[in-house]
Amino acid sequence: MDNDNQILPPPSFIALYSDARGRLRESPDVVRARYELCEDLATHLVEQAQTLYHVQAPSEFEVLRRIHTGLCSAESGLASGEATWIVTRLAELLVWQCPELPTPSPAP
């Protein structure tokens, strides 16, 4: 990753865009932009997840599973690995235990 930019995606996100040898399959700028999008989305979903928990869903796990299902839809514009990363990050932000989520496929 470039040292010019102060935004450093965490290793867990970089792994989504790395091959078996750890080399990026996309440019650092693309990875950074996708990370910013995913981090912003996880942060944005905190309030929605809390509302769902208090109004509709029977458990924290169910809230996270429902959000994951929505993020995995083709209309979301996200790769499944990104969707899983977002929900895992959302669980961290909420201080909830993350449920077992489907194994992500490689990013496009």
C-alpha cells in the first residue's frame, strides 16, 4: 500500500484482495477505496442494527444474519467477502458476537 495516504486498510480487509502469495489482485487505490466504502457502511449500519434488534429481530445474531443476507444480494454492489467483512466489523462496533457467516468468495 502507498505511504502517501493515511488511510490504511486492516490486514483482514487486504486479505480479501490478495492472492495466495499475499499479492494484491487490485491496485492499492482500488483496495483503499473499497475499504473506505465498507468501513463507512459498517459504521452507518450501527444505528439500523440497534433499531432492528429492539423492534424486529429476536437476537443480535439474527440482526447480523439479516444484514449479511441483504449485503450479499447482487443489488448491493458488494462482493460476498466485503459483505462478510462489513458484518464482522459491524459486530465489532456493536460489541456483539458475530455469528458464523458463509465463507466469502474472492473479490471480483
